Amino acid sequence: MIALIGHDQKKTALVAFVRAHLEFFRSQPLIATASTGKLLRSEVGLEQVECVAHGPFGGDLVIGGRIVEGKIAAVIFFRDPLTAQPHEPDVSALLRVCDVHSVPLATNEATAEAIIDWLKATHGS
């Protein structure tokens, strides 16, 4: 399962990234925070996206829990480094749990491209 998250100022870029790799993402189980997931469903047509709570309402923590359970292969999280986030402790916890459990984490398009290439090479999709 791949987790997709985008801060408000980065949602457009995340949607464009997913659209550019649509064939790959259609073949994957996906999970996203609420607003991001709804955008991916409505604008890209990815109906298989499981939507959890909004990030500020615990969505990042839900995804972190799935990482701990071994259910997430990678996280693509387009963060907005220039805007303070009210749920920054949750964001930090998610980043930490990725490090603790060695789950690949992309916080920008360049690393997201690398993760997609790695997933294709190692998981045959």
C-alpha cells in the first residue's frame, strides 16, 4: 500500500504527480488523508483510494499506525516547508515512524520519482 499526503499548498502538485504516473497508481492499493484522497478520487478517478481522517484530525497518525503494522510500502508526502502546520507534532511523528521502520518517504517530487522507480523495480508494477 502507498500512502499519499499533501499539504494544502502542495495538493495541486501531488495531483499532477499522480496523474503523470496514473497507470502505476491505478495498479496499487492506496491510502490518503481525507482531502487529498477526495481530490485523487474526483480529479484523477482513483476510486480505490482509502481515505482516513484529515491530517490535523489524526490522519497522519492513522497512516503512521499502518506503517507500524507493516501495511505501508512507501509514503509520498508533498509537504509545504514554508507554512507552519497546526499539526506539526503529528507530521514529525509520521516522519519519525518512517525512519524507525525503514519505510521510504518522499517529501518532494524528485524523491517521489525515485520511490516510484524503486517500487516498479522491486515490486514488478
